[in-house]
Amino acid sequence: MSRAAARRDALRVVAGERGLDAVLVTNLLNVRYLTGFTGSNGALLVSTSGADLFGTDGRYTTQAGTQVPDVGLLVDRATVSALAREAVRRGVGRLGYESHDLTVDGLAALEKVLADAGTAPELASVRRAVEAQRAVKDDDEIESLRRACAVADQALAELAAEGALRPGRTELQVGRELDARMLTLGAESVSFETIVATGASSAIPHHRPDATELRDGDFLKLDFGATVDGYHSDMTRTVVLGHAADWQREIYELVAAAQAAGRAALAVGADVVAVDAAARQVIADAGHGEHFSHGLGHGVGLEIHEAPVIGPLGAGRLAAGMAVTVEPGVYLPGHGGVRIEDTLIVTDDAPELLTLTSKELLVL
Amino acid sequence: MSRAAARRDALRVVAGERGLDAVLVTNLLNVRYLTGFTGSNGALLVSTSGADLFGTDGRYTTQAGTQVPDVGLLVDRATVSALAREAVRRGVGRLGYESHDLTVDGLAALEKVLADAGTAPELASVRRAVEAQRAVKDDDEIESLRRACAVADQALAELAAEGALRPGRTELQVGRELDARMLTLGAESVSFETIVATGASSAIPHHRPDATELRDGDFLKLDFGATVDGYHSDMTRTVVLGHAADWQREIYELVAAAQAAGRAALAVGADVVAVDAAARQVIADAGHGEHFSHGLGHGVGLEIHEAPVIGPLGAGRLAAGMAVTVEPGVYLPGHGGVRIEDTLIVTDDAPELLTLTSKELLVL
């Protein structure tokens, strides 16, 4: 049985427990997760009775045959409507749908199609049932994440070795080279808009690279990732150019200690709020609590941000197979900031570190 | 007045005509269009009485100050809810919202916030009012599109000059080099997943590049684009490797003639169905009607596909300033296919061609 088939079976169980006869999956990433389909238009009808149906349009007939060989195919320009009519034809009584994905207009169109097609099923939201499944990665997904992280590691290593991170170059130049290198090394795309922040801008958590030149004595903060098989890596490293001042070494070591504490707290069954607190306490104890203004981490997979949220506002516990980031930071406004971030897999033992670039303070 | 301010004023007029006191814009690209904000979380309240309000979260306070200096700023984790409460506080009686963007869950949350905040305004969809504005580009947008198209032109020219498009290389290699080159030349990102299709795969309109090697005598179809300032270029060229057979020259010339007919039909006031027909007729007259299986073109801008649709199922007329593609194709299943695509601006005179790569049959 394919991975995708096993995932559909797991959703089938959830649907059955909730009294649904079928689920109409419209979120494209959820469709990809449940089928393997990577095109830009597709939807999936998962039936508790077993006969699933994948819908897409004529551009993707060939691709669907290759990527989704084990699910019935329905080709139609109006994919969701066609699957909805099929649900009515099958006599589905209670149809689950994704209320966090379907738009208001989409629901109105769906209701109209169902009403026009005959005895309309009752609609019930399945909420984020597929996203909850996606939080725990299987071996194939972990392997894709490993490769995505390896591409990012290697791209940074090559740029550092070639002297691309040197005074006089601009944030924009560095960012573009990092992006281009990741693609050359096999990334399908970059995971998100690469952050390159130097000098005072390193104190801005989400700085967009601009024409500012790298200068001796400045921090250089790089937050970037590669996408492989649809899976995103996420890593931040902060280096110093030329010579590290005492205050720079001090906050670097502080963030590194907090990050180690956060990684150490990643255990099966750990409360996500407690994991955040483990790192946050280290920073607060050093008097920098107010300078760590965001959560500790997040799940990562087919999306760059997905479940679980590891932060003061998160909820729930870690499970084996979750892929998460640990990324504390200390930002001194107008001065400079440090963030150190890894992507890791929660396991029954110590977490598996996927981003392998050294976290020793690098002075370039 | 900034471009963004002029765009907000135009929306204000539409809102007033529809009896709305304010519009809550949630679509992130529409927010970008109306404010200049490029972050990943933002929403906008446009008031017919004039005091607009931009909402984002704390990560983007600095960026909002730089990119959106001329609109009041509201910083809140729950951006849409906070703007909705502000609308109630202002006594908005009728609030427009984007029903094609807001999810079912999003609408439920919005309705709850409004009810909890006091006298809830009546909600009314503005439909795609901002998308309709976006279909006609202003000078700044056209300049960004020009630059995006120039990057794609140059990337292809460099790869061809370096001999990167030669037998023995794989589709995947060519695609990654094209992507990396566009980034190096200043693209923020690629416009979409680059299509590299050779041999029989060139007959698949949306083929994903794979490990197939380029071979002498095969077609090589490249459909790709660069993004600059958020604006997407879109271009397809089909070349032949080594030596062009008669059947290849024949369908190439046919597609080129159809593409020229489509470009010639781009005029202010032209019906989009007639524009499509102008190119389609050329292909049908040659007996290949069934081998041109998609629409002629689409609008392009902040999205790779946006209004207008130029095809048998489109509706409406062209206006000066619209940015559109013209991309007929002839696909012979199992054999090979040709598509030729440009991005152009509709003007009162002849359309302005933005993708300048030659359309003569190139034999590499």
C-alpha cells in the first residue's frame, strides 16, 4: 500500500468516527498529502465505504495517471462541483468539508450544486483533520525533510567557503546567491523569502534584505530554507564579520544556550508551552526576556508553518515524528540581534537534528 | 499621492456606489496592491469617509512603517478581528468583505467578533472589486512587468549562449539552471514551476521536468517566468535541438502564425472570446483544432493567472493597460508539441511586447 493510501485510510477512520459518509478535501496541500498529486488544481473525495475519487482538470490528466495511479480519476474543469455531484449520486448522507479552506463563495457554489443534483447531503466541517494527521511525519516525509535541510546546509557552506559573506556585499546580493545556490543544489524552490539582515537590521526579526552593505564587526543573520518534494527546511544562523565584540559574544552564547535548552525539551509527550518556556527562561534569567518577542518554534512540512505551534499561545503535546523548529532570538533594537534555528524530528529518544550547520559562533 | 493611495481612492468610489461604508480587504495580494505591504500577514479597512486603517502583527511593525507610511497602523495578532472591531467602533453600517477570499471559518469568526463588539454592521460581499481594478495596470506596474520579462529574456539568452540547452542534459538540470539564473539576474522568485519538456513530453501542455535527457532532433519547450516587485512574467519558447524535421517546422510555423494573429487581435475594446478565436481559427484551418486544448491567454500581474481570461469561456472586453499572455499551442500526443507565448500590454495603439526573445524557430 502506498503512503498516500495509508493516509487516506487514516482519514477514513476519522471520518467514520465523526459519522461522515465521505469527506471532500479541497485544500491543495491536503490533496497532495493524501494522493501525491502536485498540480495546481485538484480535489479529493474520500469515502468511508472505500471508493475514493480524485478530481482535476484536463491539463493534468497525464500527471494524475502517473502520480495518483491508485485512485479513481474524474476529469472536469469544475473539479469540486463534479466531485460533489458524484457524492450525491452515491447517496452520501453526511459530507465532510474543510471549512478552514473553502471560501464563502466556494461553500455557496457547493451548496447550490448539491441542491441541484438531487437529495443534498448534510454538510459538516471536518475542521483541520488532515492537518492534524500531517503534523506527524512518516519515514518518506522525514527523508524529504532531511534532503531539504541538507541542501540548505550545503548552500550556506559553499557561500561561506567562497567568501561570498564578506564586507562590501549587500544583503540582497547574499540573499539572491543563497537562493540560486539552493536551486542549483536540487531545491525545487526556496521555502520562503530569505532573510538576510546585517548590522542594526539584525535586530528586526523579519527583516527583508535591502541594499545595505555588510560591514566589519556587524552581525549577519541568515534565515532561509529549501523545498524538496514539497517539504520545507527552515534554518537560521547568525555570524559575525571580521571581529566579534564582547556584547556580540554574550548575546550569541545566551541564544545558543536557550536554543540548546529548547532542543533538550523536545520529547514525546512534552507540552508545547513547556518546551517554549524551557528556552524562554534561559533568556529571561539573563534579563533579556523582553528582547525575545516571538514563539520558540513551529511545525514544518508541506507548509513552512504548520502544526504544532511551540509558543506561549500553543496547545497540545509533542508526538514522535513531529517535525519542528527551535528558534529563540534576542533582538536589541537599533543595535543588533541573534537568532539560531534548527529543524528537528521529535523521536522517542533524543530529537533528530536535520540542519547540521555548526552553531559555534562563526567569525568570517 | 502614492499609487497605492490612488488605488484605495478608486476602491472607495466603488464602495460608495454599492452603498458600503467601508470595505474589509483580506486577500493578501489585494492588500499589497492597495498599500504596498509585502509581508505575510495584513488586512486593510477602506472607509468611504476616508480614514483607512492597515492591520498587521508585531513582526511587521517596522516594515509597515516603511512600506505603508500613509495609512493608519493597527498592530494586533488577530488582524482581521481587530479591524472588524474598529469598524464597529466607527459605527460602520454596511461593511463590504471579500467572499471569494474569506473562508467559511473566517466568516464565522468575523460575524462573532462583530456581534460581540456591539451594533454589528450588515455584511455584503464586494466580490472581486479589487481584482477588477488590478486587471488594468498603471505605469509602475507595467515597469515592474517589463523588468520581470527582461530577466526571463536574459536568463534564456545566457543559457542558450553557454550551450546549456544541449543533448545529454536533463529537463531537470535545464529547469534548475534557468531558475537559478533568473534569481541571479534579480528575480525575487520564479513565477511558477518552470516547464521543461522535450521529445514526446513536449506534447503535454503542463509537463513537469524529469530526468529525461535532451536528444538531437527533439523539441525543447520552455515555459517560465521571473517575479520582480511581486509582478510575474510569463513566456514560452520552443526550440529544436540539432536539426528540425519538416513536421516540426510545419507545426512551429503554424503556431507562430496563430500567435501573431492573437497578438494582432489585442486591441482596446476587443471581446476576449474574439481574440481567442482569431488565433484558434488559424490552427483549426490547418486541421489541428483538436490539438489546441487550452485557452489563448490570461491576465498576469501580482498573480500569474488573473483577469482577464482570454479563451472560449472568457467574458468581457480588453482595456488599455491590461497585461495579458498570448500562448497558442499545437500538441501531437506521443510525438511532440509547440507553444509560443508572450506577455504584452494592451494599448490604444499596437500592444507593447514585453517578452523580447525571438520567435523565429531556433535550432540549437
